[in-house]
Amino acid sequence: MAKTKATGATKLGRDSQPKYLGIKRSEGQIVKPGMIIIRQRGTKFCPGKNTKRGSDDTIYAGKTGVVKFTTKRKTKFDGSQRIIKIVNVI
């Protein structure tokens, strides 16, 4: 029976690829349809006018325009409120 493990049996040295999340277009920048504005996990930012949300919660432009960020108070079904950040293309 061998006293040492075979080479290549280490469980260290693996890491996942970075996901490059965050805001890709800031307020005031011009966007075209389909351009990614925000890459996110969950809905930290919500889509507004002329923007759409992808299956991985990415927000992208629906038509040509200028990016604008706004905040709004939203009431949930249980009566509690939270402030949401909305992305618009105007």
C-alpha cells in the first residue's frame, strides 16, 4: 500500500470565473436597442420606461435614448414599503 497520494489529487487551486456584474452605462449616456445597461443578480435595479429585464435579471435598452436613474417608493402586498431604483431610457 502506498504511503503518499497519487499526484494530481489535490483539492486546491480551483476558482470560478469572475461574473463582471454592475452598471455598464451610467446616467446621461446614449444607448441603442439591446445594449446592456446593468448586469445584476436579483432585482437591485428595476426596469422602467423603454427597458427590459432578461432571464438573468440583466436590464437592457428597448429603444434608442439616454439612460436615466430614478427612485420610487413601492408598497408591497403586506403593506410594507421599500424604495426601489428604476432605470429608464428617455
